[in-house]
Amino acid sequence: MTELGHFSLSLALAIAILQATIPLIGAQTGRRRWMEFGTPLALAQFVAIAVSFAALTHAFITSDFSLRVVVQNSHSMKPMLYKIAGVWGNHEGSMLLWVLILAAFGAALALFGQGLPVALKARALAVQALIGVAFLAFILFTSNPFDRLAVPPFDGRDLNPLLQDPGLAFHPPFLYFGYVGLSMSYSFAIAALIGGRVDAAWARWVRPWTLAAWIFLTIGIAMGSWWAYYELGWGGFWFWDPVENASFMPWLLAAALLHSAIVVEKREALKSWTILLAILAFGFSLIGTFIVRSGVITSVHAFANDPERGVFILGILALLIGGGLTLFAIRAPGMQARGVFGVVSRESALIVNNILLAVAAFVVFIGTLWPLFAELAFNDKISVGAPFFDRAFTPFFVILALVLPFGAILPWKRGKLRTAARPLMGAAALAVALGALAFAMQTGRSALGPVGMALGAWLVLGAMTDLWLRAGRTPARLARLPRSDWGKAAAHAGLGIVIIGVSGVMAWTVEDIRTVKVGESFPLGQYEVTLDGVENGRGPNYSTRMATMTVREAGAVVAVLHPEKRFYPVQSMPTTEAAIQQGLFRDIYLTLGDHQDDGGWAVRSYVKPFTNWIWAGALLMGFGGLLSLSDRRLRIGAAARRVPAAQPAE
Amino acid sequence: MRMRGLRLILAVFLLAFALPALAVQPDEVLKDPALEARARALSEIVRCPVCQGENIDDSNAGIARDLRLLIRERLMKGDSDDEVIAYLTDRYGDFILFRPRVSGPNLILWGAGPVLLLVALLGAFLYIRRRSSAGPPAVEAPLTREEQERLEALTSAPPME
């Protein structure tokens, strides 16, 4: 089984090399057969990698301790879910998952791309395979998951217990679908640059892939954030850690790309900018991979630091980003914009959207890499952390949230600011009123909470206004609106809900740290918490200490919670399992600390307002994307049929 | 640590449990809430020197606890926030600050976003002005050979009724 996996991986590399050359040569010389050969090759490459991945999964499930990765990341007593998740819970396996998803996207393009111009499809498949060649070689030469040990040990060293969690089991695959999904936008961009043609049809093809990647990134990031919230034990949800930033930058650029592709599709403008964004979005995915895999920037996620691998990935980075940008520099000036639009128009609004998202991504980028740069250039050892990003990044999103509802209802080509502003007056007034209400209700004079509430409400109400206008102010027509309209409104409202959640929890969290003896009670905000007892217990591969705590409000029991401290003996590592009572407007969050010398227990408790809005908002954004995607799919078929005839007109 | 009366195996686990401490411990919290709030705010911008990217407020490391206690000690002695930070950077360097100073080369870091925004807005304004005054392009994009073939195939095919 293992040898088959290894062989199959090498085979995939050989197929990928063929796929990267034959269709491309075919497209350049006009040989149709050669171009069409890309389709079976893409499918074969996917099958080969899938076999390889299945072999590694098999090794993890059966605890084959003759494999080095299995020894280092698994244990015979580990629950089955984490044996499987352990496949990608380590460097080698996660890279294998990376190329599996890459090949899956290639195969999807091969299968569903029948309506595409043959040359464009051939070139896109070739570029996709070129990325595959680079990463398959990386795996085989520096990170082979099928390395054997001469003397297999009796048992493995287990997976890092922090990673043994359902939330984290599925977080990496989602993120990878997002990262790697952007490779499709990249491949299409490079294919278009080689072919020298970017038009509405091209944008229509790129958009669904970008949208899919963005949905996966949104969900993946939200999952990671949720995991951090309940697993790390102090209820933080975002740390501006380099690895988080590595996923956030592609998300921001993918969001920008989604919007600019609309302009290319509908108005044939912003072509070269869209191509550039497509290259950069995937480039940032690669930079993210580099940051995570090389350990060049110290990070809490650095479970696979290795400088040699870093150099290899840096080479891939130089090839794909540098090559892409060079090609862009040569070809982009030839691309002609056709659409004409006024200063106040949807086009302009989307340009502002793109600027804000791109600059925000750049701020995250420079903040993440600055410590490295400052050390190399100025020999300064400095740190850049959350306090920097909170200040330097937030303003861009505040501006974005302010202008978004205006931009969303501006008409294409030419609009009037006053006409656009009038229907939004109600939303604006209500949002300001909500902000004022929040200000009046809170203790203290912090602006964060009220401003966040007002901005969030403005986005949600603005999205509703947008729908209302699209339906011609007729309720009956709402149901008949295209799904993309609903998707747009849902995604924009989702952003508003995220903003409400983030600012609410940051502004109004109540925290309490104290020593509590069994039987004692203490106040927490409007609640009273009692420590009823602490007991020892055992899990499958850990021992635990579990408290029973009762939360009461005005004498009535709100929740009985069981915060835990676990100890994983194989890795000799303790973890904190917070107990959370989730609610629409607040979470009650309890963690158990150490036994104190006076016989009490250290207890940290929080009331965290609006926390769940963060993830609900992220889900809503993802759902909006999905709605839009389901609409697009219908339109792609239509578009592909229309393309030849629609071309000469406008 | 009270281990009396517990079996040996439990004692081993207890010892292991006791090694890492939760972030801020109850015994660290200052009586004066205002002073404690300042201490917390400070410890959120101070990096734990031995951890990977954690501030001392969140960190479980021993040195993080020492630093948290140190900050509280300085505050009790009447230091201002800036004096506490100066005290720490004198000993650990700027590396310990998660919020880089707005001076020297770091001005590039802080200024990059706003400057880029202004440049981009200016560029966008020029682009939009050009697009709003431009007429349609003189030459329509010609069809590719492939499209031409498909067009001919479509137009020469008998009408589908």
C-alpha cells in the first residue's frame, strides 16, 4: 500500500510534466489534438495523487509505524477522527493534501470546462499542471510522506493535543481549498496573458472559481478563529499571528478580485488590474504557504519549521509570482479597456472597493514581514503584533463599511450621488440611532462599541435597502430576484454582522480572574457563578480534571458548565478546555486553572457579548457567496452559448 | 502543592498539571482596579520573550508571569505607562513591544498604508476621469480564429426551428 502511494506520487509528477507542456505547445502551434490531451492528463494526475493520498490515509488509520510521519504524528490509541485528521496535521501530509486539491481543481476544469475556448482551457490546464510540478517535486525531494524508518517503534508520538479537536480537523482542508482554489484564477490569468485576450467571457469563467475559493477561505478562517476561541482558553478569536495573516491576505485579495471581475464581465474595464489581482491573490496564497512552512517568521503555528524547505518554496514563489508578473508586464499594456463610465458610478465604487481591500491586504503584508525586513535592512529586532494591526488595519475597513452601501446601489455607467443617497437615509438614521443607543447603555465612554454597532447596522440595513430597490420596492418581486442579488445582499449583511460581533466582544467583554474554593460563589456581570466541585477523570488518550460550575441569574439557573484541564501524557502537554454557554447576545465562558495553595482553584470567567455574531456573520458571507455561485453556474452555460454571437456587439 | 493521601500516579499527573500556569493568575491581580486595568493594557502590548508570538497577558510561560508582576510592581511605585515601557525596552530591547514605535525606519511601516491609499486614490481618480471622457475604442477587438470558425459554423448552419 505504502509503496503504491509513493509510486503513484512519482507517476503524478511525470503526468504533471506532460500536462504542463503538451497542451501549451498545442495551443501555441494550433494543434487541436495536443490541446485536448490536457483533459485526460488532468484527470489522470488527479487519480494518481488521490491513490497516493489514500495510501497515506491507510497508513494513518492502520497505525503503520514504519512510516516516519505516522510515528511523529499519530498514536495507536488516538481516536479515529484524529487519526484521519492526522494525515494533514503535519507538514508532509498537508502538502500532499495541497497537491491533491490542486489536482482536483485541475480535474474539475477538465471535466466542466467543455464550453471554454479550447486554447484557453489548454493553457489554463498547463499552468495548473506547472504549479503541480513545482509542488510535487517539493514533496518528493524535501518532504516525502512515504519515508520509511529502518526500525519502527512500538507506538507513535501522538498528534499535538491542541490539534486534536473537531474544529481543527476540518480547518486545514477548508483553508487549502481556498488557497489552492485561487490557483485557478492564476491559471486563467496566465492563460489569458499568453493568449493575449481578456474579455467578458474570460471574466465570467474566472469568477465562479474565485468565488468558490473565497467561500472556502471565509469558512476556513472562521473555523480557525472559532477553534482559537474555545480551545486556547482566553476567548481570543483573532491574534494577527503570521499564519492567520497568511490566510487573511489571500481572502482580502480574493474579495477584491471577485468585485473587479464583475467590472470586467459587465463593463470590459479594469482588465489589467483584474489580471494583476489574480496573480497576486494566488501569490499571497503561496507566500502564506511559505510563511507557514519555512518558519521564517516565528509563530504559534510553527509546527513544521524547516529552512531548507523554505528555500525550495521561495524558489517556487519566485518562479510563479515573478514569472507571472513578468508576463503581466509584457502583455498588460496591450489590453484595452472598452467601457466608458462616469466619476459617480458602480464602476468607480468598485474601484474604491478594490483599493481599500488591496491596501488593507498590503498593510497586513507589510506588518507581517516587517520584523524580517527590519532585521535584514536595519538590524533592528522588533515585533509587530495585534496592537499595530488593530490601529493600522481597522481604518480601512471602517471606510469600506461606510462607502459600501452607497456603492452597492449606484447604477452602472453614470449615477447621481444624491439619487443614490436618498433611499439610504432610513438605513443611515436607524444605524446612527442604534449606535447612540449602544453609547447610552454602555458604561464608560469607549467609541469602539457604539461605532461598531452603527457600522454593522448600516451594512445590514444597507443590504436590505439594496434588495428592496432591486425588487422595485415591490415585496412580491423579492422572491423573483436573481440569486446573485440575494447573494450580494447576504454577503454584505454578513460583513456587517461580523463587524457587530468583533466590536461588541472587544468593547464589552467582562472578565473575572480569581481563586474560588469548592462551594463558593462569585459575581460575574449580571450573573452569579458557583464552583460546585472538581473531579478527576480519564479520556481515551488523556487524563482530565473537570469542574462543575453553576451559573445563575437572579437566582434562576442559566447553565451548568464543565470547564476542563486535560493532560496528554504522550506529548506531556496540558490543554485548557473552556466551557461555554452560547447565547444570541452573549457567551458565558469559564476556564479552570490550577489548584492553589490555599485549597481553592484559579478560575477565569468571561461574559463575551455578541461573540457568535462573528461566526454567524462569516457563515452568512459564505452563504451569500454560495447563492451567488449557484446563480452564476446557470449563467455560465448561457454565457458560453452566447459568447460567439455576443462578441462583435457590446 | 498538596499531594498527601493521593496515589503516586495521581501525584505524577498533578505535578505535570502544575507546570504551566494559566495566563494571568488570581494572585497577580492588583487591588486597585484602575491600576490593574493599566497593567492589563500594558501587558497586551508586551511580547513574551520566549514564546512564539504571544503577548505576556496570554502566555503561560514563567517569564511572562515575572514580567506581569514586574509591570505591576513598577505601576505600584508610581511609574507612568511610558516609564514602564522604557524600563522594559531598556532591558529587552524594542523586540519586546508588539506595537512598534512610530519613529525611525518604522515610519515606513506605519505610513505605508495611508500613503499607498492616497497614491491609489489619486491614480484611480485619473483613471476614472480618463474613462469618463474616453469615447469607445477606435478598433473593436477582432475575433480569434477559433471564434471566427464557430461564428461561421453557426451562421452557415441551417436555422433551428
